[in-house]
Amino acid sequence: MTAPIREPSFRESVDLMFNRAVALMDLPPGLEEKIRVCNATYTVRFGVRLRGQIQTFTGYRSVHSEHMEPVKGGIRYSLAVNQDEVEALAALMTYKCALVEAPFGGSKGGLCIDPREYEEDELERITRRFAYELIKRDLINPAQNVPAPDMGTSEREMSWIADQYNRMNTTDINARACVTGKPLDGGGIAGRVEATGRGVQYALREFFRHPEDVAKAGLEGGLDGKRVIVQGLGNVGYHAASFLSGEDGCRITGIVERDGALYNPAGLDVDAVRAWILKHGGVTGFPDATHTAEGATLLETECDILIPAALEGVINMGNAERIKAPLIIEAANGPVTAGADDILRQKGCVIIPDMYANAGGVTVSYFEWVKNLSHIRFGRMQRRQEEARHELIVRELERLDHMLGDAWNLSPDFKKRYLRGADEQELVRSGLDDTMRTAYQKMREVWHAREDVQDLRTAAYLVSIDRVAASYRAKGL
Ligand code: NAD
């Protein structure tokens, strides 16, 4: 693909990347167009009486593909929300779900609002009204359309949405499955809050298990000691940075936030920065680091791994040439524009694409939805039975231990570790890890097997478009 002359919009970027991939496929005539287009976008304007006057809000819910239902995708609260953005995000959800084999079509929603300007009770009224508008049109429904958190929303908003749906559908026994990312006490699942960040960690771990792939980025070794710069210390960025530094030995050398960036080549304490942001509203003034007001310039600083985890379009034709990171993992949706993607690819930078990198969220949302529909927590039936069977083996091993005396002994904590059956959180992590490994292996298989596929993004599109096409063919289209 030749680089676009002007910076494409987010949706154009997604379409350009899609077109690059389908050019390498042999789809029946017309199917390519059917998969690419967004099926429908609903725009709603509604009023809420706040502070003595009616305020009008604009919201969207876009359905990109219903080849599988329900369709799935988060709800974003941001002043920058617009139809183009929501449609681009909905399209990415279609490809993402296909790539990680979550049985959903793609959707996304957004509300033009800066949540920081409102009190909690005001936000609740706005959210409930927005949800009401979507629920009455089946744009929130356990069988048809299931939202989740995204930028500016969290389990709090999801809990209000679930309650609103419940009030409007009092006899729906599956009401809780109308939205995912709910709090644990409100029908959520262990491990959902951190799932997207955890998925970013699992994606990087899997990447570093393949030395040829690591070499393609000009890197070597494992994650230990790698210098990482993160943009956005919100839900996704914070968890990814915290797991990578706390569990894999990465050094978080830079953190970019709304009010500037922090840099410390010796490594930043992620939890301390997070606590500082929560207390002071930004990174400014944080000790033990150099602060730069022009935060985006830190994206251009030398590091091993760059993790954009905030907004789309932050790596674009304006700064792509200056990006030094040899490996970018797109924790945010669409952080690299199509034009920048071309420039970076030519420079040899390896990009782990958004539709794979941040799929941990929808993967665990899928587990939550299944849990809600089955009305039982994962592991409840098997855990003690599993423990009882392990007990049998342990007893036999203890007998052997006794017989062999000093010649052979059980490791000190073997019994405790082996006897314990997995709880919900462990099962969720295991399912997420398996999903991230399997999807990466599928992508890299295409990346390495085909000479005309030069990057992981094209490989990811090929895998997912092929699956969506197969699903349409199975329907007789
Ligand atoms: P969030 O609202 O929790 O965090 C976003 C963070 O980015 C905040 O800390 C915010 O201050 C920061 N930020 C905003 N503007 C910035 C700027 N100009 N420069 C630097 N930092 C800025 O949002 P999130 O849920 O972490 O989502 C982040 C990205 O990840 C989005 O692209 C979203 O679509 C994607 N994503 C989220 C999930 C999820 O489960 N939450 C799942 C998949 C993908």
C-alpha cells in the first residue's frame, strides 16, 4: 500500500488496513464490501435536567457486523466521540472478536461528554437515560447487543446500565448478561477490571517466546530489563505497566498523560504515579522523574517497547519518522494511523496490532457473559472434586515418600500447591492466557508462511476476515 497523502480519519485508517489485507485474499465478489461496511449507526440526542436546566447530550451505538449475535463493544465517554470514531471502533470489534474466537459481532457506543465535569449522581442520571434510549431499541440486550467499559467508563457505569435494563425487563432471567465489565458483586467476573492490561502482558510474553519474532524487531532475550514507555495510565495502561514491571522485570522508563510526561531511565514506580494522578489529577509535580509538558514528545524517546494505551491517532504521519521504539504494542484502539503504519513498517518497527493486543477485555467479557447466562460461577461444581482426586495422588506419593526414606522426598510446598483446585480468577487467567497464545500463534503462522504478508496487522486481518467470511458463507450469503 502506498502511504496516504493526507492523514486519514480513524475509520478511513481501519478501512485502508482492511483493504490492504483483502487485496491478498480471494473473497467472492461483493463479500469484501459486505464485511467492510458498518451495518448501522444509531444517533440519539436526549435531555437531562441538571443544575436547574436541561442539558442535551449526543450518543451513538454503532453495529458493524451481525454475522454473529449478540454484537459486542464498549461504551466510551469522551468529548471527542463522533460517528466516524464509533464506526471505526465497531469495525475493530468485529475483527477482534473473530481473531480471538469470541462468538460476537462487532459494535461500539459513545457519548459526547467529559465525565470529569459531572458529579457521580449526575453521571448516573445521564448514563441511565442514555441506556434507556438504547435498551428500548434493543441496542442493549443480552441476546443482541452487549456493551462493556471503554475510555471514560468503568464497572460503575456498567452497573447502572445493568440495573436500568433490569428495571425495564423485570422478567428477563438473563438480564445481567446485557452488559459486561460489571462489578463482582453485581454479576461481574473475577479478573475483568484488569483483563485488557493482563492481555497486553500475555501478548508480550507470547511474542517473546518466539526468538525469530523478537529478532524481527531487532531485540533479543526476554521481557526482563526491557525499557517500556506507556501512554495513558488509565485502566489498560496502568494494569499493563503494573504487571510488566511487577511480574516480568520490565523497566517503565516513561509515562505519558494528559498534562505531560514523566521520564526516569532507572524506572518509574507505577503504583506511586497512579496514586499521584488520583490525588493531584495529573502527573505534574511527581517527584523522582523529569516532567515534560509536551508529553507526546516522549513517544519519540528511545525505549524497547512503546505501549500507546490512551487514544487513537497518536502515532501519525507527523511523528512516525521520529519514533525510535523497535516494538509497539497497541493497547489502545487505533493509536497508529494507516499512514504511520506504512512509515513504521518500512523502518522495520514491529507492531503488535490493537485487534489482538487489547483483546483481553472482550475475551474476559465473553467469560462474564457465559457466567451470567449459566447463572453459576466458574469452578463451583468442579473445584472440590478436583481437590479430592488430587488428594488420592498425594496420598500415594506420600506412601512412596515414606517407603523411600531419604532417597526421595516430596518438595516442601508440593502438597499445598497441588491440592488446591482453581478458583474463578485462576480459571479466567488461564482462559485468557490460552486465548492470547492461540491467537498470536495463528497470526504469526500467516506472517511467516506468506511472503506477501509483511506484518502482524495484515496477518491479523487475514485470519479474522477469513473467519467472518466463513461465517457469512455458512449462512448461505
Ligand atoms: P481510561 O479512561 O481508563 O484511561 C485512559 C487514560 O488515558 C487516562 O489515564 C487518561 O488521562 C489518559 N489520556 C487521555 N488523553 C490523553 C492524552 N492526550 N495523552 C496521554 N494520556 C491521555 O481508558 P481505558 O479503558 O484504559 O482505554 C484506553 C484505550 O484502550 C482506548 O483506546 C480503549 O478503546 C482501549 N481499550 C480499552 C478496553 C477496556 O477494557 N477498558 C478494552 C479494549 C481496548
